[in-house]
Amino acid sequence: MLSAPFRLLAASVEESTIEPAAPWIMILFAVIMMATYVGVAVERFHKTVAALCGAVVLVVLSLMLGLFEYPKVYEILEEDLNIFGVIIGTGILVDVIGKSGLFHFLSMWIVRLTGGRASTLFLTLCVVTFLFVAVLTIVPAMLILTSLVLVISRSLNYKPVPLLLSVAICANSGAIATFASGLPNIMIGTAASIPYVHFLKVSLPYALISLGIAILALRFFFRADLPWKQTSEEQEALRQQIETFDPWAMVEDRKVLLRSAMILAATVLGFVFAQQLGVGMDFVAMVGATAALIFAGKGVEDAIHKVNWTVILFFMGLFIIIGCVKQTGALAWVAEQVIEFSGNRMTLLIPLLGGFSAVASSIVDNIPVAATLIPIVRDISGDAVPAEPLWWTLIICCNLGGNGTPIGSISCVIAIYALKREANEHVSWGQFLKLGGAIMVIQVIGAILYVMLSYDLGWIPDLASG
């Protein structure tokens, strides 16, 4: 049986059969959706503006063509209100806890433990990136680690490009580790009612495998860019230099630091046991945010201001676009073509879905790709096609596809922008494609094989149905 929040979610997405619109309407709406995605990808406009423009155009056309009445827009948004709750709650939580100095404290202690040795520092930064993204989500983790890596590079006179690009690529492995570590996970996990614990059973193991693939490839690619072999004298000099780094530099109140650590740990545990508690992830995130504001926060207004409202507006526009296109029957038609082509064979469906979602995510952005494919996966799956392996393929490949190009994921965008602005280092598309593109191909092929093997061996847990 589903818990109350998941029953409500399931009820909200159950709709009457959509009557297909005329082919020219399907094509028109699909073209407008793809034009919006192109606007998001090339960033001629801000991606939020592009999404909102696309939403406005499609809503107006839908009303003019009689596809639905205006209240349908509220129903479309209602399906994803819990996603907004998770984004707002975790945004406040991470901002308040970040001001306590907790993340800086942990980062500096980890760096001091490496002694400044290039090989140990590289491996530690990759692992810490994975852990930070898994716990904090990709954006705040990348902002913290980018600042840290730039400081370390200047202090130790290391090239910043290999360290920061390594952090960006390993971040996408961390993004598939848990329910809340990446926005596609939240979207897909919510739509499919996937419990938090299932992420630890299914996606976390491959997250670790993909991290290993990334570390080995990065170590080989940057084999001539860092002093991997250092004399004992050089290592001792580095260790003494790092000893001067003060982990407490950003900590104003140690009691607030301790309370922040406790609130963060409790929120993570809340995510893990949300289904058993009979509450949604959005409720857990909002409770964590409220606790942080009460027990660890100073400027409440400032913390709420730091919520990424542009991402929320982007989501609103995106969900309306997908909802309008769905009302034409176009997404159901695509699902029918996929089913016909694959013959309902998982040996074809999983590679098709994995390859397409990864390539599309590297070109556009994994958020609109996930949003577009969620209703298609719903339509594909049924009695003859189990949904579980398709959901996990989508979750893993959407995130890892971000390694393919410099604009494929927010982690790569943040890293490349920081290198240009702070270190005057330019990373070309060709340079990145040789590194990130090769890693993405290996990781995605591995992901497809992993999901297929897990499905064949019965390692993928079934999802409860209403």
C-alpha cells in the first residue's frame, strides 16, 4: 500500500484518456517546445525567460484551439507542487547552514588531512565532491567546492583546470546517489513515487561505479598537468603550508555550527524515512528549513531571498510547456512509436532510453529532458513493460549525460565560468569533449549494462501501486 502522500500524488497524475489533437497541432506544439529548449541551450535568453515565453505561447494557443480551459493550467502545476517544496526547503536549509561555517570547516579539515600531496588531494577532492553533492545537492556543493579548489590551487601553486574540472565531472556521479542530490532525481522520484531507500539500493551502487570510472579517466587525462610524484621535502613543505589553513575561520559561533550539523543530519534521516513516516519529501525539506531558521539562522529575510526563485519559475514554465504538449497527445504518440519499434523488449527499450536521455541532456539540460521523458515513460510502461528499470535508466543517464559537453550540467557550467572569471583559464569545447565526452560514453554504456543486469537478476525493487 502507498502512504498517504504518495496516494495523493498518484491520484493527482491519473487523468482521463487524452483525445489526440490534429497532427498539425501536435507538430506545432512540439516545434514550439523544441524552440524553447534551443533557447535554453544556447542561452540567447535567460533560460527562465525562455521557459516562461514558451509557456505563455502554448497556453494562449491551447485556449485559442480549445484544447483545454484555463483552470487546467493549475492542474498541471498541482502535479509538481511537492517538487517546489523540496527546492525551497533545501535552498533555505543549505544557505542557513552554510553561513554557520560548517561546510568550510569540513572542507578545510579534509584538505589538511591530505598534506597537500597532488595525488592524495586529487582523490580526496573527487570523493568529497561525491559526498557533498549526495548530501547538499549539486548547486550548493559546487559553489562551495569551486571556492575551495581555487584557494587551494593558488596556495599550492597547482593548475586549477585539472582539479576544478575533476570536481565538476565527479559531481554528476554524486548527483545520482540519493533522492535529493539532483533535480532530475527529485522530479523522476516524485513522479514515480520512488522511496528514498530505493535510491540507496539501486542508483547509489552505480554512482560509486561511475565515480571510479571518472577518477581513473581523469587521472589518465591529466597525467601531465599535476605533480603526481613529489619528493618527501616537497610533501613536507606542502603539509606545513596547509597547516596554516584555519578550519574555524568562517565559524562565528561553535554552538550554531553544532546545531547546524544536527539539523542537517536530521533532515537527511528524514528524507530516508519519509515514506515510513507517512510524509512527503517536501514536508521534510520544509521542516529542516524551518528548524534551521529557528535554531541556526540570523537573517530570515536574507535566507528566504537566497532561495533560487529563478529555478522555480523555470520549472513552472517548463511544466506548463510539457503539460500543454501532453494535452495534444504528442507525447503518447511518441511512446507508441517507441513501443512499436522496440516490440516491448527491455533489451531495446533500456539502451534507447538511456542513450537518448544522455545525449539530449548533454546538448540541452537534464531538467527539460527529464520533464519531457517522464510522461513518455509512464505511457510506455504497463503490464507488458515494467516501469522500474526505465525509471532508473532515466535517472542515471540524465545525470551522467551532463558530462558530455561544457553546457550539459550545472556543475560544468559553474566550473568553467569560475576558471574564466577567477583564474583567466579558458576551457574550449574541443578540450572538454575529449575529456567529458569520453567519460560520459563509458559511464552511460556502463549504466545501461548495469540496469539491464540488475533487472535480469531481480535486484531492482518493485514500486508499490495504488
